[in-house]
Amino acid sequence: MTPAARKGPSNRFMGCGVVVLLLMTTCGLWSVRTTRALLEFKRFEYTPPGTALSTVVGAAIDAGFEPWPMCDVPAEDGGVATVDLVKQHGPPVGSWHLMVNHVDGKVTSVTPVIPD
């Protein structure tokens, strides 16, 4: 007796198709999440001068940033001090830094930095 011919794709083909679909979905979701985080990171650059330092640092901590070990660089010329906040990401992305320059508790500028 010969086995009857089956119609449709094999189980192995369907299994591979499901795995590929899951991988593509995961990659797409990760990409969207990273893009949203990058947009949130870049928006700090447009912080208006004179904003309270505690407001900017609080918003950064809510976005997942942490104080870098050197944290607060003391005031140099002109009394400008710098707070460095960092957000760690996985290997393909790396870490993101927010350099918050401030004088007397008021922000003068925020510079987003992505090290090479």
C-alpha cells in the first residue's frame, strides 16, 4: 500500500513559517520601542533655559535615566555645573547620556550624547 498524497504544506514548513513570523514580529516591536525611546531622548535637547534642574532630572529619571557615577561636575568658569545622566541599552544600541548644564538650580542647556 502506498501512502495517500497529502495536500497543503508540511508540518516542518509550517513550523519554520511560525518561527520566522515570531522573529520578524519581535524585531519589529523592538525597533518601534527603540525609536520611541530615541525620540524621547532627543526631546530633552529642546528644554527651555531657566527650567528647574529638579524638573529636568525628574523627567529623565522617569524616562529610565540614572545618574552617572561622576554625577555632578563642579562649577567651572561662569559657575556652570554639569549633571550627567545615562540610560543603558543592549549591545546594538549602547548607552545614551544627557549632559545637563545648570547654574544655581536653573538649566542652561541639555545636550544628548550617544558615544561612538
